Amino acid sequence: MKHTYRIEVDCANCANKIETQIKELDGVISASLNFIAQKLFVEFEDRIAGAITASVIKIATKVEPDVTVEEA
């Protein structure tokens, strides 16, 4: 499965950290955060579909507390 998120992140370094940590999640096939477009693309196994959004938000807010994440 694939999901696209709108993500408002202020720094490129934080965006890189968020992308890296999402890629490390069990069941995530790929993740790409486009800092300029403020979009996060995540491909993952069906078995984690119910938890992926919560995991993305948790990681993003841990790295940058003021970040905004919405499903696109």
C-alpha cells in the first residue's frame, strides 16, 4: 500500500531524520520526504496499514515538535 502525507517541516535536516526513521519501521518498504514540496510518500505492507499514520505522526513530532502531518 501507499500513502501520501502533507507535512510542514521547517528544516531539511529534520526532514532527513524523519525520512530515515520512517524507513526503519518494520513493514515499511520505502519512504521519501520531499522537503521542497512538503510531501511524504510511504509504501508499506498491508499488515501495518492501521498503524502507519500514527507511527508517521509520532516520529515526525518526536523529531520536530511543531511539525504538521496530514493525509493527502
